[in-house]
Amino acid sequence: MEAVEIEAWCKRKQLAYGHAVVLSDVDPDVTDAVLLSALSQVKVFGKSEIVDRCLDVASKTQLVLIKTSTDLRNQTAPDVVGLPGEAGPWPAHVLTAPAENDEFQSKLMSFLNAEGKTLTDVGGLLQPSPLDVNTALIHAISSLVDKCNTTSVDSQSYRKLRMFSGVKPTPNGEEEYDAWAEQTTHLLDEWQCSDNIKKQRIVESLKGPAADIVRFLRVQQPTATSYDYMQVLETAFGTTESASDLLVKFRHTYQNVGEKLSTYLLRLDKLLHCIFRKGGVALSDMNRLRMEQVVRGALQQDMIALRLRMTHKLREPPSFSELLKEVREEEDMLQSRNDSKNPVMSQSVTPVSKSAPEQEVDPEVAKLKKELSVMKAEMLSLKAATIASHPDTQISQPEVPTKPPYKRNATPQRSGYQEDKPGIFCYRCGEDGHFKRECEGEENLLKVNKRLIKLTKKSGNYRGVQ
């Protein structure tokens, strides 16, 4: 490494030339402890410190930049540094600042002598004029202006607290005590103003019995602080349960059936903050207690709670906002997954409804088929009513064909068969004396429809066998 490069290295590390030493040919395996041990044996260096290392590409070794506690410009430094028989030796390069200042001073003195002046005369010219403003005074004024601007911005951005009176039931436009106290306690820590302004803002949000209690406190204790105001309001309107009772209640708060885990988490956190205001739990333990109760009190079949039970011991307890965000994201993911199943089910039914229009038929034939199906349904209902009202006929009906002996031996004719059983005709061709399964003729739905209509009008209110 050239001297120019070493000087640039010192400038990058903001190291003075008089306190810089560069060791070359250092093996990369040599540790800082070995180097410091070798440097400590050179008393000229004083207390040494390793600033940086870089690789010498040519020799495949390292260059080490050392910072010494002594100024080496007027000292005699050794050429090599090392531990005899153990490590080294490594060449030591000491850099000294160029003597430009000495040359400038000699030139300046020769010039002043030629002009008949001294350094005192030059010092008078370099003194600031009386019109120059003190820099410290400028900084003080600037800091004061910044403080004033900060106070004014805080006053302008202030929004009044919500009203609280302590009346039961809570009137419209007012807050319950727990919600009001939670908000006020948080803002008391955030407001960057005096305690008198904090007390004024608390009084502005009170009316009725709550304002009377604070007014009584101011009379009895004129030096009361804003936190004293909150303490007396907590005594008057807060829960009468102690911190230990609230902690037991917190331990026995469980998730209801049908309740989301995020809603259960909000209920737990509200109760946990009540315990915190009572001094029953430290701020550093709130995340741990919240997670333990969520794992213990959530429903066994809740999928999100099941995952929390499996992973809560593998990491630090998250904060309330982190846990609520994680739970809500998983709830939305499960909800979207359930919603995506409904369109799939509806799409599977859609082709069935679309297949009907593909079969193009004659409108007249479709109308007749529809009327035929209605007639069949009416016939079945009439038959069922007959069997229900006359159970004996169900037994005698199979014996009807065997009663007239002369018909069994007679020549089978469809006309005679029609006279015995007027309701029997073919549902395919409309002719009498045979069934549809025995028909060999052409289909005539118009005739079948007319026969069914005529049969329905003729039977009227059919009451079975009389």
C-alpha cells in the first residue's frame, strides 16, 4: 500500500497522522489479541487500539491500522513489531503530517518583518467586530422559541375529554366510568403540559356528582395533583373489588359458545386494564397473563386457539395489538375460505338447470305432458284416499275379475272389458282395454289427455266403492 493510500485510509477513519501506525504482512489468522500483545511491548506506542484491517492483494496478507495514545511525530518508532518466537515480526509504518504549517509560519513571519508588523497586529485584525451577535445568545433564543411553539401546538391540537357525571344509568352523550378512566389515564401520560393544565382538562370533562367530588377534594387539599383527582374518582365510581378479586375474576373469564376469539380477547383486555389500574399487575406481566388466559379460557374446538396453544411457548408473549391483529387475520382467512365453498356448490347445480332447454320439443307436446303428469298425480291421490276410507275394498279388489265366471270363458273383447272397468285405457294411444306396457300403436297424447279430463269430470267427488 502506497503512502497516499495509507493517508486516505487514515482520513476515512478520522485518525490523526501522528497517532497512526500501519502493520504490513500480517497473516489473516493472527487474532487481535496477539497483535495487541505485541504492540503492548512497544512502550513508544503507549496504549494501542486496532482500528481497521484490509487485504493486500499483492502479498495476500493483511494491513492493520493501529491507533496509539502517544504522538509519534517526535518519537522514534521501531521498524518491526512482533512476539519473538511466537508471531511476527511485522513491518511498522509510521505516518507523520507534512510540515506545511512550519513553512507557512516562516513565510508569514518574513512577510510581517518586511512590512514592519507583528503577530499582535494581525490578531487585532482577526478579532470579531462589536456588531457581531453572541452565538450562545442566539441558541438560547432559538430554544425558547421552539418551546413556545411546542406549547402552542399542543394547545391547538387538544380535544376535550368526553363527559362523565357518574349518574346511573349513563345519560346519552356520556361515557361509563371504566371507558372514561381508561382514556383519561392514557392521555395524562401523553400530554406534554403542566399539571395545572391537566387538572383543568379533567375538570372540564366532569359534571354532576363527579364534579362535586373533585371540588370537595380541591377545598380539602389545594395542592392535589391530577393523579389525586383520578384516585378520588376511582374510589367513588370505580369497582369496589380489590385487585386480587379482579384477578380471580380474570382467571375465570371464558369464551362463550359462538363468540369470536377477537371479541373474547377484547373482554379480557378490558378486565386486565382494570386490574392494572388497581395495581394488581405490573405492566411487564400483562402480555404474559393475557396469553395464558387466552390459552386456558378459549373454546377447545376453536381452531385459532388450538394453534395458539401449540405455539405460545415457542416465542415471547405478544402485545395486545399484535395478538389482536394476528387473531383477526386468521378469522378473516377462515371466513373467506368458508365463503369460497358456497359458489362451488352452486356452480355444480347450474349445469343441471341448463340441460333442460337443450332438449327442444314441440310446445304442444310439452303442454300435454305437463297436463298428463298432473292427472296422474290426481289419480294416485284419489286411489290413496279410497284405500284409506275403505280398507275392506283393498282385499276384495283382487277378487273382482274372478266373480263373473261367464266372462272368464267368454271371448276377450276390449269393449266388454271397458264396460267392467271403465277407468282402464292406454296412456299411450288412448284406446280402451289394454295398458301402456302392452300398447303397440302410435302415441296420441292429445286423446289420452281428453280421456283423462272426461274421466275426472265424470267421477266427481269419488268416494270409492258404494
